[in-house]
Amino acid sequence: MGGGPAGLATAVTAASRGHHVVLFEQRSELGGQFNYARKIPGKEEFNETLRYYRVMLEKYAVEVRLNTTATVETLADFDEVVMATGVQPRELSLPGHDHHKVLSYAEAIEHPARVGRKVAVIGAGGIGFDVSELLAHQGHPALDIADWCDEWGVDLAVSERGGLKKPTPPAVPREIVMLQRKTSKPGKYLGKTTGWVHRASLKARGVTTLTGCEYIKIDDDGLHIRREDIDQALAVDSVVVCAGQESVRDLLAPLERARAAVHIIGGADEASELDAKRAIEQGTRLAASL
């Protein structure tokens, strides 16, 4: 169950080893969290990862059932059931959490046109940085060599000393502030070799960060916070919630009552940090053990 990274890896590996595999996906397309990641500027390569899995699913004759929610009844005749149902955004629990200004990170990524010009991003972890990258960009400059070189000051003609030139400030469509409750450095757990790129990119686009924030409420005036014992209202058009995620396990209890053999992997197993590499490894190792 689930057509995200963990489910895809399990299905392909199991089918390649001779198992008859049926992959249930309740949405209209495969990919899960990959479908969000591939829309982030600089992460377009995930399109190729999904293309690889689509080819492998066809090669090994995996039966894919899109727009289908698995039930205890539909799973009754299977020898093994793999729950790779992923995660869902965690909701805020403060007054105004359902205000029209509020969007989940999934809504912001799928429908960026709904996000206003002045934005507060709650959460400065990996998802918060990704969403801020998307909202602070116009298009995908990483796919255009000339645009990328202009932004980062790379002179391919080497007409400037060291092949470097003055960077061209990128066009920025929104004013963005990222907030977090912790007082530690925003993006502390970003990739060791890529974190600096995200920080530099957002800094160049004027994205600011606030740490040590207590969220009070959201209303027509914006996002109300308390920081260093001082109350303030951030006059924003949109509040995007990137405050973590929760595992989707709605079918686990019914399956356990039916005494089904259920294996839980990917975000359904651990939602604290989305990690495609871990999810794919889990799925591959599980399939190899069946």
C-alpha cells in the first residue's frame, strides 16, 4: 500500500525476485513525497527517479491500482502486506489554525499560486527550507545554465579572473520569513554538503529567519508571535505550516485485528524526518527478505 519511495522500491524489488505484486495508490499518480520534492528548484532530478520506477514497474509486470484505497477485504488474499502509506502534514493547534491565510506545505507546493506576496513559513527544517526555495523562485533556474551562472557568478567564458563574475541578483516574487520555536540555527540538520547552498540561495533572495518563536494565533492581521517576551504581529498574506508530519496508519489496527502479516516501512514507520534514501533502503531490504 502506497506508491511513494518506500512502496515503489518494495514493489520493484519483490517483483524482480519473482513475486506477484499489486501496488495500491489512493492518488491518481505514483510518487508520494517525491511529487513534492521534484517541484522544488534544485531537486528536479527526482523526476528521473520516478521515471526509473515507472519503467521498472512495467518491466516486472507490477499490477498498479491508482485511485484505489486498500481495505482489509481487498488485502485478505495476499500472503504479505506492506504498509508504505507515508505521511500527512501535521496541523497547528492554535487559534486561527483554520484561517483562510493558512496552508499546509503540501497545499503550498501543489498550488503555489494560492500563496500571497508576504509569507510566514512556520518551521525551519528541511521542509521549511524546501517550501521557501519554491516560493522565493521564479521558475527553475537550475535547468537553465545561463540563468544559473548569472545567479551564482560563474563565468563560463573565463573572461573574468578565476572564472568568476559579479552575481546577478535574482528576481524574487515574495517576501518570506521563516520561523521556528527552537533557538538553534535554522536548518541545523540540512545535508552537510548541500545545506550551505540552501542558506546562500535564500539569503540572496532576502528570506529572513526568526528563532525562539512562540506562536499565539492567526487572524486577519496575520501571524501573532511572542519572541523574547515581546508580542508582535507579522502582517502576512499567507502562513505556510511546515511543522512536521505524521505517519498515515489508518488501516493498521483493522489489519492487525484480521491477523494479517503487515510490514511497516518508510514514512508510515518513521515520520520525524522524511528520508527517501532510508525509505528506499527499507523497501529494498524488506522485499529481498520475503
